[in-house]
Amino acid sequence: MKIKILSFLALICVINIGGQEVKAQRKGFWQQKVDYTMDVNVDEKAYQYDGKMALKYSNNSGQSLQKVYFHLYFNAFQPGSMMDYRLKNISDPDKRMVSNIGTKEKPILQSRIETLQPNQIGYQKIKSLSVNGVNTSYKIDGTILEVTLPTAIQDGETANFNIEWTAQVPEQIRRSGRNSAEGVALSMAQWYPKMAQFDEFGWHLDEYIGREFIAPFGNFDVTIHLNKNYVVGASGVLQNPDEVKGYQAKAKVKASNGKATWHYKAQNIHDFVWAADPKFIVDSAASKNGIKVYTVYLPTDKEVISNWKTALGLSTEFFDFCSAKFGTYPWPTYTIIQGGDGGMEYGTATLITGGRNLKSLVGVIFHESAHSWYQHLFGINETVDEWFDEGFTSYVEELAMQHLFEKRGAIASNPLIDAYRAYYKLALSGKEEPMSLLADYYNTNYGYSNEAYNKGAVLAEQLGYIIGQENLEKTFLKFYDIWKFKHPTPNDFKRVAEDVSGINLKWYFNLFINTTRQIDYAIGHVTDSEIQLLNKSNFAMPLDILVEYQDGSKELFYIPLREMRGEKPKENFEIYKGIKRTVLKDWFWTNPEYKISVNKAPKRITIDPSLRLADVESANNSLTR
């Protein structure tokens, strides 16, 4: 795509939060901005609401816009929608979204959307829409609202939209909805007309069939009018805690016609979520760095209450842990809300199911909170680069669980070994597809889940094997400094890793993301003076080879690849301490064989004792003579 290069002032594209200014790295970088002011009036008995939105949309694209687009996600929850048909035709539909109308032995799965009655479906209907005070034409096609502008929005201009809409909250099937399985009245995700993302790749107009999202950054000012007996948890900062139920012991609830008013503000996020139930209770604690963490949940029994209180304390530790390793959390609050159908991240908040054992509860909180970095702080495109979002989040989650929940000390080898094992199972299943596939288009949910979550996590951990663990940690922090709030691509992350390490990574990102090639090395013939190594696959990697000699001494051989144009530094893993490291000449990927000359008889040879090389067949990775 030919992209117009912007002026120097636009090119530096400075984002300022917390007073820190960092220039974007990618030449020609630009992004749109959108600010929402919303007022919604909820009829909790009918599960319907009326909304008013004043929206400012800033065009920084370098071109004029004749049309803009919004997402109307609730429209997916109607019989005959694309989401409905996806459930009917995918071989392994999400179990949360289907009913078994057969038997346990012979299941017949039916889309839950197919059976929704008119008073159970979801919808968002536009009542009026104007741009800069002029009524404009529009059409709704599934979950996309297409707006034809009366006058084009020129580059550098900000347009003012005013939208009024009415909506019905669907039965809880996926993320959003009413009356969840755990009894939460309202889980309000994807609940408002949401401006679609427009960037250098064009408009992102994905029909909603159950995957995740991309949107421009902006500020939110949201007012919710709801029955005064309800408690709300939401994105952002509550502006009037002394006027609503749940947040202050001495609050005097202000009500008009039986409804209280909840007022929230949030800056520089790209999605806003809320949930409500009259039985919710609210707890909170501050991290050492001053992040106020809220929990909003149903206190169904003593065990549930105990688990949530323990999880709250661990959550405050989590935000400090991640701020040190992945960049400072930039918002003042984070809210963990019981609702939805599992776990889903939003701006400064998450919806999770809450009736879990302690480890499960902490794990889902850590995972969704980690999305504050990968995806919300960076605005990663989850519809295109799902592994960059879910995989890196799974990586963060696992490190935090081992450090904070399991209280492990120094990790001797691969901390992501469970993700590796899941990836190996996928790779050998015949169901693996290239990880660059658009999230919606995987043939199976099994393939999507394991590639997005597990193979994506493997990519991150194995990157540390290639460039060195210390360089990986530096890469995460430098990436944060350069790309926070800027919608980076995987290539932007790769370029930062290359800059930090001095290693060329084109081959690794291309083969691991765009193909289903597998890594498989083996130890061949061994004599007292020579070790033969074999690449039995079509995926070349650098190797760490640990040799234990007959005399009891050890030596670590490092073999880089020619295309790396560099080498990783010696690492400080416990298993390598005190062991001599010898760097050998490059292994050419065009040569399936490599020989190491040794001066004394080997007793045991091990390929990658740290277990970070994603070798699908480990049985031939060690040999004892």
C-alpha cells in the first residue's frame, strides 16, 4: 500500500501521558483519535437502554474521509447472524455458546443464538445521527454501521458526531449480556456504537463472530442512570463515589425517579466496559506504586469471599511486578469485575467469572490484567495479530504466577514449559495453521486457542533463547518506551529486539509466524573426538550444546546461524554457571549436518539443556555414551 509521508510535526506523533514524551519509531506513523461523551438510561427490568453520544473524531491519516464506520456488536446476538452461522458450521464450537440437544454419548450441538426470542436478542438501533450538526445518511449491515458524511473530514480536522440509539441487552452468550450463568444481571461489554479502527492498513471492518477487537485510543466520559439499588463496576475512575451504592460506607445515594447516576472518566483507552448487579460488593487496595485496584463481585459464600480477598492482595503485587518488567502501568485504577463468560480485557478493567478456586481466580485475573500491557497499553490488533496479544499476555501471566502465587525462586530452565507442551501437541495434531492467519478464519477453535495463547507464548520465550534472556527483558522495556499508546505491529517489536540484541530476526519471525514448519534437531554419531548434529526439519535455529566429558568436566558449545549476523551473550542461567562457553562458527541453514570437534571423550551430550528450543521431538536431543 502506498502511504503518504506526513510532515515532520505529524511524523514524530508524540503521545504524552504522565509527562513523558517518546517518538514513534516507524517512519510515517499516524493514528486517529476519538473522544466519547456518553449518557445512558437503563431499564433494568426490560434489559433495554437509551443512549446519547457526543463523539469527537480527529483525522490524522493524511487523507480526507468520505465515510466512517462504527461497530454495533450486540447485533451479532440474533438468529441468522454471522456469529450464529459460525457456531453451526465450525467443527468445535465454543461450548459456552451452544446447547447439547442430544445425549452425552451422541451430542447434537445447537447454537444458543438460534433459539433467542425477540425479547432475548441483542440489538443496537440508531435513532438519529448527525455530523457537525448536519443529519447524515447511514446504513447498518450486520454489526457494522456505515456512515456517509455530508462533508468529508479533511486531514487534520476534528469532526463532531452526535448519535442517539436504543439497545437491548442479549441473553448472556459471549462476553456481553444479561443474567450470566453465575447470576450477574448486566455484563456490558461492546455495548455502545464503537468507532472502527482506521490506520495505514485501511478500515478494520470485521463482522463480530466471537473473536476480539481493535479500536482507536481516546478519552471516555460516561454517565449511567440505573436503579439506585444496583452496584456498578466499570472502566476508568468513578467521579461520584459518595452518591452511589457500594464504594463509600457513608455514601448518600442520590436518586431521581428511583435511579442513581454513575459517572466515570478514563483517559487514553480504547474500550469501556461496565457491569451491574444489586448484590455486588466492592473491595479495593493500593499497590506500592499507588495503583488502586478494585474488585466487584458476588459474595455467594465464605470461600468465594476469601478467594477474592486473597486475589485482591496478589493483584496489587501483580501491577508492581509488571510495571518493573514491562513498563509502568499508566492509569490510576484497575477494576476486576465478576461478569461475562470467562475472562475478557477492557480499558482499565476486566470481566471474569468469579466462582473459581483460588489458583484459577488468580490465574484469570493475572491473565486479563496482563492485557493492560498486551493489548490495551499498546492497542495491538487482536483481529490480525492474535498471538501478539494473547501469547505475550500468557507469557506475562505465567511469569507472574510462578513469582507471586507459587513463590518460586530463580527459575532454572524454561518457565513456559506447559505452553511448549501444548504447542507440540498442536504441531503434531495436523490442525496447526499459520499463526499469521486472521483470528476469525481458523478452521478450529482448538487451532486458534493453541496458536494464539500457547504458540504465541512460545514465540516470546524462544526469542529469549535466541537473543539472550537479558536482551529479551531489555526489549520489553524499550518497546514500551517507544510504542505505548501507538498500535504497534509485530514487526515493530521485532525491530526493537533486533536493535537491542544486534541480531537479525527476519528468519525467526517469518518461519514461526507465517508457516507451520517445525524444529527438530538430533544428535548423530559421536566419537571420542567428534560430535555429529543433524537438522531433521526445515526450520534452522541456533543451538546450545552442553557436553559432559568422561573426566567429569563440562563445556557449553554455542552455534549461531549465519543469518543471525550476530550472537547472543553468555546467559546467567543456574545450569550454565561455572561452565566454559565456546562459540563455534555459524551453522548454515542450507546444510543439514554440523560437526563439533572435541579434545576429550564426551560422556553425555544435550541439545538445549534450558528446554527453550521448541523442538517437537526431544527424544533425540540427548545422548549418553
